[in-house]
Amino acid sequence: MLTDRQQKILKLIVDNYIEHAQAISSDALVEALDVSSATIRNEMYDMTASGFLIQPHTSAGRIPSEKGWQYYVESFMTTNKKLSKKERSELEYIINSTQDNRDKSKQIAKLLARLANAAIMIAYKPRDMYYTGLTNLFSQPEFQELQSVVNISKVIDRLDDVMLTIFDSIDDVGVAVGQENPFSPECSVVIGSIDVKDEKWVMGILGPMRMNYDYNFALIKTVRELLTK
């Protein structure tokens, strides 16, 4: 698969791309890796040939491919990240101050949409859903081209149908990237089940593959923890 150095390169590229949404060149990695630009460039060439990186047409740098994202999630994503005290307090306030579960869930979804800058969906039953934050999804740089907008619009149209097929199988909190994502191969989803009294909810954060997986996982995990106390 990947050598130790290539793993470091992939992680650096992914972390940079999550934050800046821009390709990164070999020169930008020299200081972090303490090797020559030529050495990094050769490694990036090999990683591109093996499908972990791609080179955008307009850039000399590289960005992760779907295979690269999947490797990153499997190898580097942490499941023990904690939210800040402020973020956790915001969630606790909604949960403790709102009695109606539907209203509570919608307020939580709107908060998560803002925090994750992504689309949030909650299924109370397979064909009983609420979603918000679609503007966040459409505003991502990955979805600026017309065809991408059309493709993502189709995702929204299919949410109910897809949820019908996966609702019963969702347990705990998980991540699906690209082709593994039942909602769209162009996106990723962090999704989990939440037991609320005698109900089961399925809540997901839907965004581009360029998402902060550690943080979004922590968001769903914390909501799950607070609601199932």
C-alpha cells in the first residue's frame, strides 16, 4: 500500500485540503517532511499513479482522490475528538430547554448544519425525514459546476428512498466515503443511530469528501451521547 513517508504525505495533503480546499505542491511539504522537494515530488507522482492522489488540471499540486480519502478515514480518522465546551453547551441547552422531541431535533440539526457547514438530515422513520443546511452543501467549492449542482440536487430528491433501504441497518456512528456512500458517490456522510426514549432516529452529516471527519464524527457522537442519557 503506502510507505510511512507516503502516509505522512497523504495526511498532510488531506489536512491542508480540508482546511484550504486547494491543491498542495511538493515545495509546501518540504519543511514538514525534512526531505527535498524532488523526493516529495517523486513520492507524489507514485501516489498519483497508484490512485491515492489526483492532479487538478489547473494546478501543479495534488489533492486526495476518493481512494485517498478512504485511506485517510480508515487510517487517520480519530473517534475520540471532543467538542469545545461552548459547542457542547449549545447542544445541552437545546436538549434541556426544549420538551418536544421533533422541535428539539430540528434545532439540533440547524446547529449542526452551522457548525459542520454541511447538510444535516434526521430520519424518524424510513419515510419521515427532516433536513436542513442544503445551502451549505451547494456552496462548497466542489459543487460549483452546473453538472455537480444537478447531481447533488438528485441526491436531495432521493433522500427518502435511500433512507428507506438503510434505516434499519444503521447502528452506532459510522462514515461512508464516495462510492461507499448510499446517498451519492460524490459525497461523504457521517451517520449514526440515536435512541430517543422509545424512538430510533438516524442522523447524518452530508457533505463533500473534503469534510472534517474527526469533527463531524464528534458532532454526531456527542448528540447521540446527550440524547441517550
